[in-house]
Amino acid sequence: MPMSSQEKMAACSIASIFLLRMLGLFMLLPIFREYAVTLQGATKPIMGITLGIYGLTQALFQIPFGFFSDRWGRRVVIAWGLGLFIAGSVVVAQSTHLYGVAIGRALQGAGAIGSVLMVYLNDLTREEMRPRAMALVGMVIGLSFVLALLLAPLLSSYWGVPALFWGMAAGGIVALLILYRGLPAQPNAGRLMMSDLPQQTSTLFREKAYLGALGAVFLAHAALTALFLFLPKWIQQYGFTDRHAWQFYIPVFVVGFSGAMQIIRWTEKRRQLKKTLYYSLIGGALALLCLMFGHGHMVGLFTGATAFFMAFGLLEAGLPAFVSTIVGKSIKGTAMGIYATLQFLGIFFGGVAGGFLLGFLG
């Protein structure tokens, strides 16, 4: 069964907004370590906190944004979030101290609209089309990852890191235009009050499958963030310096995410999403072990990285679709808000833990 033209438009518009926002998250990963040491106030623990603080503020604001999207409507809440993202990008672009970068990244993260975007996509697609639409979003997030790792070292080497953040601010403005030109207004205004939030949360936390999804997304993003405090250094030993890092990353992501998309298509036909997510977690853990103990050999490094990003792509695309099938329609905003909170708490935890581990290991 094909997607309708309205569903395609909704999926492409929301995926485009994700692309522009996620570039803002991922752009800093491959260049942060080298950039941070040039700033005032740089220490390894503070570097880790700065890298992960985007995830902390995302985590703090996901539930309120999701809740208020159930009450006030999706579009107005997304617009507020994009405004905060633009403001944070401007702050980082003008900062010469690591603390200033941390404040700007925290402000970027306060525009916590990931959960609202996913619920918006749920609103605009039929249930049987949602895994395909979610897979498209997951693929675009993967594409943003590839583009960030390809473009960030090249652009920053020619124009400097601040120029990247001015570009992020411009991308946020483009996302606002897409929001109001490419998506219909979805009021979704209800009678939910803040007093309803504890009851909603209690209902969700009694669902074991939902709790499993929360744990999975936390672990996946913690591992991803921590990995990028080590991976750029590991690939340098094989000649993949900043300007040439894309020569390693592109094959890894093309193979990894292409494999993930093929598995998602297979999963969609056989309705084996839960089992696929379970095996993706196991595969991701094994891939990390391969990287930890095998990065001294090119084959081990490439194999481990490819397997990890294949597992990550499966989880990134599959988990939101899975959550959308196990929660009631009236509380999907809150449910995805909690889900995204754990997602970004994982980013913060991974950045902090990775920073301290980097300092410990030297």
C-alpha cells in the first residue's frame, strides 16, 4: 500500500526539519575535541559536559514540550523550539570561552521539539504507514549524521567553527519556513492540565514494553556520544585526519545505514519490529566491544564502526514507531516527550562519562 501525497508531504517536511536540527547536534561531534582546546576555560571534564549539555537541556524540556503540544497544538510548540535553537546557535557563534559554548548549546537544546515532531508525524499518517514514515525520518537523521561528519571538518578548516553555528541559525530559519508552508495546522488543543501529567506518566510507566524502549534509547545515545570522544583519535592513526575523516565515515555510514534500511523493510513485511530492536541492542553492544579491543587494527575498526551504526540506525528508526503502537492517542505527546527525555539524557550522560573517561585514560 503506497503512502498518500499528504502523508509523503508530511513525512518529507518533518524529515527536513529534523535534518536541519540534527545537523546542529552532529556538526560539533567530529571537530569538538580539537576546537575546544583552543578556547578559554578548556579542561577535559568541562569538554565532556559541554559536548553533552545539549542532551541535558533537551531531556529537561521534552516532557513539557510534548505535554503542551497535546494542549496547544503541535505547530506553535515547534515554532517556539526552533526559536530557541536559533538563539542558541547565535550565542555559540559569538563565544570565545568554553563556558559560552556550553551556554549556547544548552539554549539550543532547550528547543526540545523532537518528541513533538514525531507525534506530529503520527497525527498526519495512517497507522499502517507509520513504520515507513518513521524509517524515512530515521534515514534522514542518519543522513544528517553523514553530512555533519563530511562537512564539519571541511567547512571549519576554511571558514572556522563559528561559521558553522551561523549556518545552524540560518538552518533554523529555513525549518520555520518549512513548518508553516509544508505542514497543516494541527490544533490538537485539549483539556489537559498540568495536574493530569502525573496520572499520564503513571499509566505509561506501568507498560513494560514502553520502559524497555526508554532503556534502549538511553543506552544507544549514550554510547554514540561517548564514542565520538574516542573515534576521531582512533581513525587518525590510519591517516584519516580532520580534512580526510570523511573517507572513513562515508563508507561506514553508507554500508551501515543501507543495511539498516534493508532490515527495516524486511521487518515491515513480517511485523517483527520488537524482535529486530532486541537483536539491534545486542549487535550494538558487540560492535562496541569490537571497537574497544579491535581499533588497533583497521579491519576491526571499520567492522566495529559499521556494525555499530547499523544497529544505531535500526534503533533510531524503529523505536519511535514501536512506541507509537503501544500508547494511547490522547497521551502520545507526553509519551514521546518522556521517550525523547531519555534519548537526550543518554547524550548528556555519554558526553559526561566519555569526558571523564578520556581524562582518566589521558
